[in-house]
Amino acid sequence: MEWSELFNISQMPSVKDIKAYIGKSEPIWNELTSFIEDTYNVSSQISYSKCSAQPGWNIKYKKSGKSLCTLYPMEDYFIALIVVGAKEEDEVKMAMDAGMFTPYVMELYQKTAFSAGGRWLMIEVKNKEVLNDIKALMKIRVTPKSKLKMKKSL
């Protein structure tokens, strides 16, 4: 059954419900959510989207008003929406040229048109390699505080 059918707008899922639905991808989910919360000192926000592309409950992470990512539960995996804005384009392209991303994410990036202020990458997260790509994209999008402190001390 589809996620949006299991939990309609009036029935918000619990974290336990989300983890049960993503099933075998729970360890990857846990690693990503821990990374986001520890690295950026943010909490998740569960919200409902009526967007036709991916309707239903999702988990958003924001830092200082800027979106880090949105996570969409799927059966036995999840999707991470990462927006690569105009400011990040050059750095992402350089990282791709250096071979820092999986072929899947590079192809998705190249196929995704720039619109509404960025490339809206809907990345299917099914393995650790793609998880690492998401972490790298988020670090480009919003520099973690530890990096900011290091840059200031140099």
C-alpha cells in the first residue's frame, strides 16, 4: 500500500511507523538522520505535502531557514530531496568532475533541469554509497559549523 494511503492528512505517522515502512533501509535512514541532527544541530519536522509528485507525510530538515533536505518514506527505501541552488552549482559540478559522486547521482543531476531556483534532486536512497552522496551534497549546500570554525581560525 502507498505511504499516502496508509497515513492520510488527518493521521500523522510516528517515527516507529516510518521506520517500519522503510523496512530494510532503516539503518541507512538512522545514519542519515543522526548525521543531519549531529552535524547541523537541527531537529526534524514531520509535515504533510499535497504535492502530486510525492504526496503524503515527509520529514523536513532546515537550518537557519534554509532547506537541508526532505525525506520521503517509501516501501523498503526512502527518497531524499536535495535542492542544489545556483550558489552551489559550481561546487557540485567540480565535485562531480572529481568523481566524488556515484554514477546514479551524477546522471540524476544531469537529467534534472534547473527550475524554481535550483535542481530539485529526488534521490532514491537504497545503499550506503548514495547516502554518502547526500551527505556531501548537504555539506556543499550548508557548511557545517565545525568547518566554519576551522575557516575562521585559519
